[in-house]
Amino acid sequence: MVASRLAKRLLHYDLQTYGQYYQLLNNGQHPHEFQLMVNILTTNETYFFREPKHFSFLQDRIIKNWRGDNFRLWSAASSTGEESYSIGMLLAEGLGMRKWEIFGSDVNTEVLETARKGVYLMDRLDNMEPRYLDKYCLKGVRSQEGYFRVDEKVRNRVNFEQLNLKTPLPRSLGQFDVIFLRNVLIYFDTETKQEIVNRVVEALKPGGYFFISHSETLHSIKTDLSMVMSSIYQKPCK
Ligand SMILES: C[S@@+](CC[C@H](N)C(=O)[O-])C[C@H]1O[C@@H](n2cnc3c(N)ncnc32)[C@H](O)[C@@H]1O
């Protein structure tokens, strides 16, 4: 997979071997190439309302009971933004004009550009309830036919920034009521998973909720989280 994805970069520079590409990455003459390589190597598959049970839990068990003053949620491997905006629609519905915000982050700069625009193909909407489409999405016309844009009611509450989960988190990140870390742990070995989970859970408020994907597990990972249901965890209250 790595070889086939990087083959086009070898072609681009007219290189014969991956060793030569490695040297090019390190010779300082192509400062943007490293990020480009990261963008090519990451797998960014995502879609609106992926794993619907998570959204039901968020809506029925978290948002409905929310009594705080500023609800903060982090989508920690946001990819092109569908996860953040799906959550945004639920929050707009449940919390309306109250204070809430979503932070989306990813290591891939290209997906973040797409996420910031919030423009998607209409045919990627299988899981979205039509009422959300009507209320929170603007259908494109003429040259934009076949696309929709997430409405600014939701977009204005969502910020995207680059963040590598393998490096220390910036202090300015603050603390979150809910963190989604879905479909990214699968790419790491156990040791790295442990480091990332420790780091991310540090940013969770006491009593906050932590979501991973149904296809992932925290079995080999040590945490003080308690399982609420499969793939949903809660940090102990102080
Ligand atoms: C398969 S997508 C998951 C998207 C979304 N969370 C979902 O479940 O639909 C995985 C994302 O993790 C990102 N990723 C991979 N390694 C990362 C890292 N070290 N730090 C931050 N994001 C990373 C990739 O760029 C990719 O966009």
C-alpha cells in the first residue's frame, strides 16, 4: 500500500527507488514534500452519521441531559469533516442557541481544507435524515448541482486545525465534554495506541465521554475509563 501510494511521487521527481525518495525528503530542498507524503499515506474514509448508534447515544444520553454552560466536543481524527458536521447538526438541534463548539483535527492538511469548506457530494448522504438536510444543508444549483454546503448555523461553530495525535497536544486545546476518536487507533501498534489514548483522555473533562469505533477495542490499553456500552467510555467524575 505504501509503495503503490508513493509511486506517483517517484514518478513526479523521476526517481528510480524509494531510497532516493527518502533522501529527497531529508535533503531540505523540498520542504513541502513531507506533508504531501503524509497526506498521501493517510486513509481518510468517512461519511455522515457513520455508526448511527453513537449519534443516538450522543443525542439521547448526553445532549438531552446537558446542563453545563459551554458544551465542547473534539473530533480527534476528523478527516474531511463529515463526523464533525453530523455532530454539529445534533447539537444545533438539541442545544440551539446555547453555547457549544466543535473542534475537528487531523494530521492531513488536504482533508482539513475540504472540511473547512463544508461542501459535499449529494450522493454521500445515505445515513442523513432528510430533515437535517432540509434544515442544515444548502443544496447547490447550476454549477454546484449535485453538491450541498453545510449551513453556517453549524459551520460557524466548528473549527478545524492540524494536529498530530502522536505529538504532545497544545495547551490551548483545553478540555472537552466529549471526544470522538473513531477509526484511527486501528492504524497504530499497541504502544502508540496507549500513548495516544493517554494524551487524548487527558483532554477529557471528569465525567466526559470518549467514543471509539465499533471496530476498535481498548482491550490492551490501560485507562481509568469505564465502559458505558460497547465503544463508548466515560471518565470518572472527580
Ligand atoms: C479513517 S479516517 C476516520 C474519520 C472519522 N473519525 C470517522 O470515523 O469516520 C482516519 C483519519 O485519521 C487521520 N490520522 C491518521 N493518523 C493521524 C495522526 N497521527 N494524528 C491525527 N490524525 C491522524 C487520517 O488522516 C484520517 O483522516
